[in-house]
Amino acid sequence: MQVINTIDELRKQIKEWKKAGLTVGLCPTMGYLHEGHASLMDAARSGNDKVVASVFVNPIQFGPNEDLATYPRDFEHDCQLLEAHGVDLVFHPEPSEMYAPDFTTFVDMNELSETLCGKTRPIHFRGVCTVIAKLLNTVTPDRIYFGQKDAQQLAIIRRMVRDLNFDVEVIGCPIVREQDGLAKSSRNTYLSPEERKAALVLSRSVRKGQDLVASGVRNSAELLASMKERLAEEPLADVEYVEVVDGESMQPVETFKDGDLVAMAVRIGTTRLIDNFTVGDPAISFDA
């Protein structure tokens, strides 16, 4: 497995692969990898001749009071996981390699980035779109892979790819969960033992919502009231939002249909966690 730190070296290798007629899959990550990331690598490995993973904590998607400085990092462990899952090349640049000191060009988006996480993280998706656009221009992959846990991000990237005519297939992969239901996240490491137990209220709320959908509920207000009631049972849970939105536009809906998204962001202590489900997908199961 190659580890490359510069854009010039990366482009040189990609050109060699493309010249040989090989397909390339790209898995963008911020590192501190877990089984959820591994599932993206496995999907890319099964669908492409070559797999590139980026490990880059993107500074421009963090707000001034967010956890850029403390975001967990363990590149040695990341490389072990990536190699074990068949990744051919790891792109691990310094921020100065990605952004010149006088960098002023960003990819912005209206509407989709203004709901859910975009309400409280106003610069986040501008940073995400910019770095993904740069990776797409550099790697020129045939396919790019994202996890469904970041459902709004997935919808935004799909819209950006469509609107800006990137020649790439965007593939979403299912949420990977712990045995007790908690969605895998690099930020789970922030949780104390008590908070880790409390965090299970997110997946329990997801399952409550899925059960209501299965019973025939299609009214957003009814669904959200029940899910919020479940979240309120946990004293350590500080709910930022629970919403039902159109699966493509990310805009709130009063009556939902298959393909729409039910999403939440909840703080457990100081740790912000997200979870979601898509209406019509199979219900999650867990031991809790």
C-alpha cells in the first residue's frame, strides 16, 4: 500500500492507472478509522480495480468553537485498517498541501445545506463540498463512497456532483452500528462510560421511529413527538434537532414517503452525535 502526501505524486499515480484502463474508487475520510469506514473500503474494493482512501482532517469544515484541535488522530492504526481492507493508496496531505495561504475559492450550496446540521454549523458543508471537489479533481475516481450516517452530507455531495457535472458515481453505504445499536463514529471515543450508555437513546429513538413507520404512521408531527418523547427519557441528552425531511432536497415535510429522511443531532455531555433512518429501509436491530 502506497502512502502519498502530495497532489503531484497522487496525480502521477492516478494517470498511470488510468492509462492502464483501471477503474478507481475513492473513500474520503478524516481518519481515526473504524468498522464503518472499513465497510466503505470493502465496497470500493469490490467495485473497482484500485482503491484510494484519503486521510485528512479538513480544517475548513470546522467552526471556531468546534473540535478541530482535539479531533482524534491515529494514522498508524488507520494504515493498518486500510491495508487490511485492500486499499492501494492512502492520500495523507498536510493542510498546506490542500490550501495555499491565500486560498479564496470555495464550493457553496444553497437550500440543502441550510437545514439539519447546516443550521448550527453554517460553514461546515461549504468546507465539505470544497474538499470533496478538490479530491474529485485530483483523484478523478470512477466512484466515490460515503456512509449513510452522514445522510445530509451524502445528499449534498450527490447534488454537487449533479450540478457541477463531475463524472463520478456517488455510492452511499449503510450505517454500521455497535452491537448495542450505537452508530459507529470517531467521536464516540469522547464519551465517558456513563455518556456511552446514555448515547444509546439515539438508536432507541431511531428504532421507535421505524416501528411507528411500520405501523402506518406518515405524519411528521406525530412521528417526531414520539421520538422526542423517547429522547427525553435520557437526562444526559441535549437534543439539537429531530426532523423529517425530503430525501433529496433536505427540506422539512409534513407527510413523509419512502425515501425521505428522519434525522437527529443530540449532544451527550459535550459530544455531538448524529443518527438517522431512511423511510422504507429495513428497521435496525440491536442488543439493548
